[in-house]
Amino acid sequence: MILEMKVPSPGESIKEVEIATWLVKDGDYVEKDQAIAEVDSDKATLELPAEASGIITLKAEEGDAVAVGAVVCLIDTGAAKPSGAATATEIVKPIEAPKAEVKADSVKPVVAPTTYSSQTPSPAARKILEEKNIQPSDIVGTGKDGRITKDDAVNAVPSMGTPTGGSRGTERTKLSMLRRKVAERLVAAKNETAMLTTFNEVNMTPINTLRNEYKDAFKAKHGGVGLGYMSFFTKAVTRALQLYPDVNSMMDGDYKIGFDFCDISIAVSGPKGLMVPVVRNAENLTFRGIEADIKRLAIKARDGQITVDDMTGGTFTITNGGVFGSMLSTPIINPPQSGILGMHNIIERPIAVNGKVEIHPMMYVALSYDHRIIDGRESVGFLVAVKEALENPVELLCDNNPKKAFEL
């Protein structure tokens, strides 16, 4: 019996996926539920499991865009499983006829005759070359009589100057569907929002003092879950969002949508690129709950197991460029959200405290926001509220009882 395997729907809004990698070869024997391919959608990379055991026949190539519901492979469920470790491809080997030897001297390159159309680009090719600022005379056309085709223009690379020695190799690779979607959304955020960024700095001494005092007991009590900075920042953000609800809203045409909950998107770097899983109802979670949820989502992102549902929604985003050493940046809004908080690295710097110069661990923080819906008072007030909570965590985040807040 031949089973047709179709692309399942990864989510409501996804109509097409891309075959990122085949994990099996054409003619291999596969077991039921064995991962046979990795497919990219515009939101996540997912594994495609075999629906039955049998010999597989691939119907799509790596890099092909395939509609949801389309057939990507066939599985012959009636085929016998090869004995031992041998696969179907190893058992059946076609007998190749001996190839005739061809002398190098007998092969002569075919030179296209030079005509009026030689090195003349087609209209589509001309537009692409103009965008790349490449002269038609700098490339060789592969079309009829040397005409420059659209593919020639797409594959054309601008001159990199006169070589002076050393390796000068280039590589052209297609972006994954996820990366292309991220690029599209980032450009849309710049073009379709009135994005501004406001900055402040946070003295991290109070948080470091709390963490140093309780992190060992916290980790021992909660099964290896650490007390990191993200739980403090998430608690500070949810508090500030409740004080300034406009930051926790988004535009929908001529309307503003406000939320009475705080779903915090946490930007993480995975093997397939930037992913933004969501911590749901973060305003109701404890420090332990936030840290456990972030750890769970980070492991799923790192292992390529993140799902579309994990990244759907979110009312506000936190991104931490500090883990890569960034001192200051202007984060880009994650549409359709209206705000994003950027964390940065912690550097010991001299600051004035009660008229004296002291050295403290300091972090710059940045809030990028959509000025169409958030005014300066709300944006600055929000960031100041985050700063106040982080510099006074015992009172504002732990209700003056750290042991109870940390569930120790």
C-alpha cells in the first residue's frame, strides 16, 4: 500500500512551508514516527514525522516551497524491512553501463555568435542590474545570442575591486523562510511605525546583592532552576505595564487594543535565528514560575523544538543584547506590539551617590516604542518605573519579603 504524506498545518495563518532538510534519503526504510524532514514556516522550524513504516520516495527537494496539504513523499507500507543495518538504497544498486572515454581535446566550448542583442539585458534584468548598480557590460549573458536574462541579473555580483592576493571566495545561500519572515517584519516595523527610543541606566547593585544572598538556596529548592536577571526584569516590566497600560497595547487600524494581561515575549537566539517565545500571564507568575518558563522555552528553542503556539501572541517584548556584549542599542519593535525593552551588558562605572563618587555595576536600558499610540510621558514614565523597581527590588518586587517572593 502506498501512503501519501501531506504537509500538516503548523498553524492557522500558515499556508506554505519550505523543506529545510531531508533527514532521510530517497529509497530509505523509515520507521513510524521517525523524523524524516525539517520544515521551515515563517514562524518556526518543525520536524515532520513519518506516518507509517516503509520505504520512502521523496517528492520534493530541499529548498522547495510546499503548500500545506501538498504531498511531499510516498511511503510503501508493504515493503519489507531490510535485514541488519542495510537500507533500501544499499540493497538495490543500479548497474551502470561503462562510460566511453572522452578526450579533453575533443571537447570544444560553444561560443555564442555576437549579434546586436549580445549583452543586452531584458527589461526585468535591466531593472535588477540598475538596483545593484551593475553595468550590463560587466556580465556575460547566457540567453540566446548572449542576451542577459533575469537569472543572469539575479546571480550577478558587484565588482569587489582588483584582487591583491589571498582567498576571495564567495558563497550564495538562500535564506530560510523563518529568516525571510523576520527580515520582512523588521523592515515593516521601521516603515510602518513611528518608532522612537528612550534610554536610562540602572544600578544593578541591589539585584546583585539579592541574587548573591539567595541564588544558591533558590536553585536547591526549585530543582536546578536558577535565579537570573530575567525574572527581575520581567517582574519590573509587568509592574510598569500595569502603571502605564498604553505601553501594553497595540494599533488595529483606527482603534487601540488594550490588554488586562501581560504576555511577555522573550527574544532568544536559536540555531535557526532569532525566536521570540512568549511567557503567558507573566503578571501572575512568581520568580520561580518566570525562571522555569524561560528555561523551558529557551531549551525548546535551542533544540529546535519550539512550536508556533509558543511564539504566538505577546503584548510586550524583552531582548537582552548584553549576553553578546552589547553596551547600548536601539531595539526594533516586534509588530504588532507597541514596545520593546532592551537590556545590555553590566559594566562597573563610577557614579555619584549622595555627593560621593562610587563604583557600581551599571546597565543601560532602552525602550523603543510606537509614538502613534504611546506619548513621551508614558514612555519615559514606563522606563523610570522599570528603573525604580530594579533599584529597589526588595520593596517593589518582593513586597519586603524576599524569602516569600522566592518561595524559600
